[in-house]
Amino acid sequence: MAAVNDVFGALAHPIRRALLDRLRERDGQTLTELERDQPLTRFGVMKHLGVLEDAGLIVTRKLGREKRHYLNPIPIQEIADRWVSRFAAPFARSLLDLATAATRETSMTASGPRHVWEMFIRATPQDVWAILTDDAKTPLWQHFNMTSRTDWVAGGAITFLVGDREMIVGRVLEIEPPRRFVHSFSARWSPEVAGDPPSRVTWTLEPVGEGACKLTLVHDDFGGDTQTSRMITGGWPEALSRLKTLVETGEAFLLPAPDHGN
């Protein structure tokens, strides 16, 4: 697990910040794509990417002969959670959204996962699985404190709600306790996303040494550059950070849910 010093050290260099900005604009780029317009050699870019990967700020996946790089904002989210109080967080997030809305861009990669998050948790896969698959605990970690109703078998329905309003609906596609859970994801939280095709969410838990595991979440198969693919990037980092806190400490990091109206 990367230490806070590693994250700050990785962010200290302008080249590494620029590489993260490039991945924020378009996730899943290869080394060839990332080295374009950079004022240093291919080897130099590789070294900077290695520092970012060691700090947990990016994750990589092999797709055929290509190695693709994906932004992983979890370490930065954890730093924010550490020093921003639960009451100040929504206000700070609103200010940040206002400051960055004009320059934010999103696009799809030609192939491969659109969004990949990876984090290490001081708990066994069984411990994480027990909370992940317990609908009673969903509001303790999910974005907007959503509740859930799930039929935990392949083909079963899965629904996330705020109050009585359905926000996300889907089906359980694969379930292999305590290692892998895949479900479809159809957004219902606004008219802008209601017409998007279903996407796919894959949870993977791998043991790491004794009493720890690596959680990887891949959200992909959007069917194009949809409104859903652009809107889910804020919710997953919050949910994963809260899940980690809950599993490791047994205490919930609760945030006020927004008023979506009737």
C-alpha cells in the first residue's frame, strides 16, 4: 500500500501531474500515446509512469500486446477524507466542481475498460465480501448513502435506491464468493442517463499476504461515450474509500445524501 509520502512525492513533479491530467482527459492510454508532446525521452516517461504506479495513482492492464494506463484517484480521495471533515466535504466538492467544470473533458478508449480503480485493504477477501454482499450495510459505504436490494444469485436483480427512488438497476452476471462479482448497471438517476444502454461493473478481490487484499473495480462496456460513462467518475472513488474505512475500522464514514426531490 502506497504511503502518503509516496503520493505527495509522485504529485510533486509537473511531468507526472501532466501525465495524470492526460489520463483524466482520456483513460486507458498506451505509453506511445502518453509520451507524445512530452519534453523527455520514452524512457523518461516510463520512469515517471513507474513512480505513479508505485504510488497507486495509476494502474495498468495488458490488452493483447498493449499495456494501457488508467487513472486511480483512490489515494487522493483517501487524503481528502483524512483532512476534510464530513461536513465540509460536500461544500469543498461543490467548489472544486465549479473550478474545474470548464476544462473537464471525457472520451472513450477504442477498446478495453473505461474506468479502473484499484486499492489495498487491511482485511481478508472474505471480510470485504461479507460487507459488499450485505444489503443492510450498503448505505454505510455507497455514494449518496444509497440502499440496495439484491438477489445474490446469477441472474438475480440488483437495485440501488435513494429513499424509494430507483437510482441504478441491473442483474447479477457472475458471482464467485469471495473473489469475483459482476453486475450490469443501468442508471436511472436523471433523464440524461435513463436512455443509456446498460454497462458492466466487475469487482475482484485478491488476497495479498496475510490479512490483506487488493480490490479492483472495473466499470466498462458502456456502448460508447455515454452520459453514464461521464457521470460515474465521482461516485466510485467516494464509495470505495468509504468501503475501505468500514471494513478496516468497523465505523461508517457517513455523508449527507442529496435531496433529489420526488
